[in-house]
Amino acid sequence: MLQHRYDVQGNRTETQMPDGRTLRYLYYGSGHLQQINLGRDVISEFTRDHLHREVQRSQGRLDTRRMYDRTGRLTRKLTCKGMRGVVPETFIDREYAYSGQDELLKKRHSRQGVTDYFYDTTGRITACRNEAYLDSWQYDAAANLLDRRQGETAQAGAGSVVPFNRITSYRGLHYRYDEYGRVVEKRGRNGTQHYRWDAEHRLTEVAVIRGSTVRRYGYVYDAPGRRVEKHELDAEGKPYNRTTFLWDGMRLAQECRLGRSSSLYIYSDQGSHEPLARVDRAAPGEADEVLYYHTDVNGAPEEMTDGGGNIVWEAGYQVWGNLTHEKETRPVQQNLRFQGQYLDRETGLHYNLYRFYDPDIGKFISGDPISLRGGINLYAYAQNPLSWIDPLGLTGEWVNPKDINFSQRTISPHDYAEIMRNGGWDWDRSPLRVIDIDGQLVSYDNRRLDAALEAGLDKVKVIRIDPNAPHPDSSTGKTWLQKFRERFRDRRNIKAGGIVPDKGLNSRPERTSRGCK
């Protein structure tokens, strides 16, 4: 079990792992993250500008600077050796250029070259071109990828649709679904995979058939639906070669392999799914090794370095998440992909918390657990995987903040509004979590909603949470709706004016030093 401590502003200051190690977080007076420590060792230190945006971070012997344009878009990530010295040595340099619609048009990477991206009028990516990779895509009206035979150039027209948004054939791959809309078979030139699901629509077993060889894998979940174990099955169906997973809310905190080696995951900020570092331990009681992630604009890892600034792993990505190349200088098996995704190398699928994502088709292989509240296409990932993320496997949407109610009467002080007003807020990393109570959206993230209203925004990104789903921070199996109702009846709300109504409050909360979030 994880144990946490928080300051009066609601910032987490300490996390104690089950093995006794402690992560500590230090903050600026504004409440923004300044430093992360593991025990007495500094993992990373952050420098921020007057808008509190990160402009520099330390990663062992390396330092990475971030640069932004006037609208707050990230334009450059420059990683150097000796940044704090007189003459820093450029190690990795990434530059980004955007369209007027905030679409990523060009990426310059010092190790991978130049990549150009092309879009249609709806913002869907239609082509990608660089020295190692050239591809293009067509879609139906519901944004499903259309299978186009080699040499075919006709654009999608009448009749070019994917029935029920279930792709059955794409570039040599063939899919079969059950009556619940879940993929039960995937066939291709590299073999066949059979999928078995439980009554909660969770993938529990996969059989991978290549020629005459059949290997079976099983998956185990906890009450909130997070995968806590994966293993291989022998001929008698007994599990072996186990990997177990420990979760911090909705984020992967640690994995243990064969009960011995382990990896502890550290993220760039509270609430973020962008990985910052991985702390490996070969066996219980042995020394830790810190490895650092270097990510693309969408938070996907492109390089991993050791504390001395040496690359131990690097990769390039196709648009929908498959790799163009992968290279290790020593075995580290880096499995993180898009934010919130973990690669299962036995199947090629990405575990995405509530669902599994297939990068071969840019879709999930089962319907959205929040149904149509996540959008009309139940299998969709994100419209643009270069700039959108879906770390929970629940598709987000944009809503006018005036249509969302608060779940409390008081909040702690914040300065988010200035960041939002200047375009510096990353809604993909930090959306509003909301539930629908009798037709009224109510936010769990009140400071963000308050800031959006103060900044005069006309839309914010929200993730609709299933009210009956287990809350990840509850040790007693309470649902999100129960946690909302607990908050409505919080003593601070009662003291400030009474229990919050079931549909929340339309009026902005009062800022106090002991307010809620």
C-alpha cells in the first residue's frame, strides 16, 4: 500500500512505497513543483518562468530546456551536457512548428531528422513524411481508418464507411468481434491472436499462434479495473513468468518481474502521465539505478539515458504508436509508449488502463466503458495522437466551463488562470474530471474550473467519469459518485455555507488557505 502526505495547498509532499523507499516533492511558494527526491538523492529539479511553466529540468548529468512561443506552444526542447557549465554541449535537440490551428506541422530532431505532417480540414492527420518513414491515411465520416489497396488513390466517398466503427480489415490484418463489440481474433502474416474477455469487458487471456507454436498469456485486475498482474500460462493453464504492477491512483507506480527485479516510475508532475525517470533495482536490497526519459511533444519516450548522460534506449514512432526503430545499448526493455500506455511485447497491444489500444489500427479493441459520453465512436483513441492524449482509455471532449458546476464551496489559492489566459495550460495532461448527475456536469477539479472561468475560456477539456466506477484512491471500494457525495458533505463545505446540493454549485468557490482542491 502507498502512503501519501500533502501540504495545506493540497500538493503531495511525500509518497512512501511498500518497500520503504520514499519519494519527496518540493514546491515553489506558488505551489508548482520544484524538485523530486528519492530518499536523499535528487531525481530532478525544475526551473520555471514567470508563468510558472517549466523552462529547465535536470536529469543526471543532462539538463533540458523548454522554449515556448507567444501562444504557449512548446517550440523547442534542448538537452545538453554541462548546461550549468561555461560551454554546454548539445546532446539532443528537438524543434516544433505549428499551424494556425495548433497542428504540429514539422518536427526537427537532431538524431532522427526532419518529419513533416499533413492534415485535412477537420484536423485529422492525413500523411507523415521523414527520411525513414512515409505513410498516408484516409478516414470515413466517423474518423475510422479506411483500408486502401496499394496504388489506389480515390478518396473516401459514398459507401466508404466502417460499419459500427469496427475495423475488420486493414493493411493485411483481419479482425473478428463478439456480440459485445470486443475483438476476439486478430489475424495477419505474423500469426493469429485469440482474445478472451470477462463479464466486466476486461481482457483476461490471449493465445498467440505462430505456425505450430501456441503461447498463452493471462491478465489479473483489481477492483477499480487496473491490471495488477500479467503472466504466461503453461500447458495445464498454470501461471508462470509473472510481472506484477503497483498503481498510484490511475498511474503505474512500479512493476516487479519474477518477484525480484523492479522498476519504479516517476512522472513529470502531479497528475501528469508523462514519464520523467525510472528507478531500476536488480534484486531486493541491491542499489538503485536511475534512468531518465526524454519525450516527444506528446509525452511519448524517444530516448532513455543513465545518470551519466549515456543513451541506453532510443526509438522513433509511426503516427499511431508503432515504432519505426528501436535500439538498446544494454537490456532495459522500455515499454512505455503514448502517455498512460504500456506495451505488451507478447501481443503488440498497448495496455491503456481501462482498455487495450492497437497501434496497427489506431483504435481500442473494445468499446468505451463510458459509452457515448466519450463520443460517438466507441473505439476512437484521439483525433490527433501527436497533440492529444488519452491516458485513461476514456476519450475526452471539450465543454464550455459555464456549463459545469463546482463540487465545493471553498478552494485553496492558485494562479492557474494566468497560465490558461496565456495559452500555457496543457489540457491533455490536466483535463477536468466530471460526472453527469441528472444531466448536470459537476467537476472534481475545482481549482482548474475556477481558473478557466476567471481566464474567460469558452471551452475546456473534460473526461467524463462513470459515477459507478470505483474511485482509485479509495481503499474501501467507494465509487466516484460516493466520493463526490462525501465531498459535498465535507466539513469545510458545511462551515462555508452548508452541504453542497446534489447537482453541485454554479457559483465560483471562495479562496481560502484551507480550502479544498
